[in-house]
Amino acid sequence: MLVNSHKYGRRTAMKIIQTPKEMSEFSEKMRGEGKKIALVPTMGALHEGHMSLIDIAKKNADIVVVSVFVNPTQFGPNEDFAAYPRSLEADAAACEERGVDVVFAPSASSIYRKDASTYVVEEEVSANLCGKSRPNHFRGVATVVSILFNIVRPHAAVFGEKDAQQVSVIERMVRDLFIDVEIIRAPLVREKSGLALSSRNKYLHGAQLETARRLSQALLVGKKMVEDGCLNIHRVKAEIVNQLSRSSRIRVIYVEIVDAKTSLPVKEIVPGKCRAALAVWLDQTRLIDNMVL
Ligand code: AMP
């Protein structure tokens, strides 16, 4: 499927590809022509955070593929898979405007056979943080990213530090399995208010949006403590929890201080090398945020 061509001075039209077979064939052709391919995996409902990943992909490759796939295997049984915002038309338009070459939007049945029984499980990085509160989440992520890598055959893939633990899991997976894909980290993009951009912000309304700003504010308080010389993990963590708990809408799932690159637990804070990561329930919406301290 082709969408509006020749907009914004593009020489070729952006493609929307919906089957793994067509995607693989396109990538093989591009590789044959010596083109470098970068993949930006997403679940759609694209915002400026995703667009920043696309910009980085464009700087690092000749061909940018954005996958839009709400991956069923990374959602738990009581999570928001059904409610997750889906807006392929608007996503494709945004991608085209940003200069993406291919939007790969496969159906779930083309990615997973009914009797699929093979998963990729990373066991150490996945054990903390979101891995504890979302059993099997990272198994779903590692599996779908492996599948996407096998179909798209990218030279590089861009992941955002909004999901810092996810990048750490993918980096570990690529290292352990000798997967020949360069993993590029993209910085977390925030609104002016400090709120980390997220597709799940669409679930928030009115006063909830106000409350959501407390996440980054709490992290900033932690960062300031470290800048002022407090390197005690328990005190910094406790203060972040304290800041969050001032709102009755917020229930803390976790606040942890981890290694900024590996997302593994640390014993002491090393300024610039540690990351405070948190997850909360804001009413019925699960939100995450993190900041290097
Ligand atoms: P998602 O569609 O939420 O699965 O996210 C797809 C990719 O975009 C992941 O690598 C995310 O980390 C990244 N991403 C989402 N929100 C942001 C943000 N605010 N800043 C940077 N990257 C982001």
C-alpha cells in the first residue's frame, strides 16, 4: 500500500507493509542495494517521543522502518491490551511527514501462529522493576523484538530511554544471542510540564494530568538531593516515594535506583551513573518514568 507521495520533497512514497513476507522481501532488496536499515519498534499512537526516535534512525540509516504493532504477548491478562489506543491512519500520516520509508503494521495472526510455543526469555535484567509487577512482560517484549529483527533484518534499532529497563533487556538479549543489530538509545522526551510523553497519557484527563506531573517533579527532588551530596539510596528513594505519596490518586508500584545503563540494582549512588526508576498507578492508569541522578 502506498500513501501520498512527493509531499515535503520526498522522492519516493512511504510504504505501508502489512505482511512479514512483503517486509522481508523489501528489506532483502534494500540490503542487496547496500542500504543501511534502521528499525523503530512501536505500539503506535505515535507522539513526539516516537518522532525523536525516527529522527535518530534517519541520522543512522538510509532506510527507516517504523513497526506499529500492539504486541499481545507483552500484556498481562488484566492489562490494557484491548483498550490500548490504536490509530494507524494518523500514525502513518505522522511517519510520512517525518520522512519514514516504511510503516510495518502486521496483524497479530501474521506474527504469532495459533500454536506458537517459542519465547525469548532474558532472566537477569528482567527480574527487577517492571518485571516484578508485570510477569512475562519482558518475555513478550524480547520475543516480539526478536521476531521483528528476523523479519525486518535491520542493521540498527532505536529504543527510547522512557522504557530504560526495556532497552537494557534488549541490549542484554542482543549481546547474549549474538544478534547482529546495533541498539541505539534515544533520550526520554518530556512535555514542557515535565510529564514524560506516553501513549498511555491518552487515558488521563483534567486533574489526572496535573497529578501526572508529580512523577517528574518527584524524580527532580531525588536528583537535587544527589546533587547536594546525598548518596544514600534509601534516603533518596524514601524522599521520592514521599513526594509521590502526597497525592491520594497515586499508588506507588516501585521506586528503585539502578545502574543507568544495565538497569541492575546498585549498592550506592554514583552521580551521573545511576537512574531512579518508578512505576505508579494514577487512578486506573499505570505510568512509568525515570531520570539519571
Ligand atoms: P511504545 O509505542 O510505547 O511501545 O514505545 C515505542 C518506543 O518509543 C520505545 O522504544 C519507547 O521507549 C519509545 N518512547 C515512548 N515514549 C517516549 C518518550 N517520551 N521519549 C523517548 N522515547 C519514547
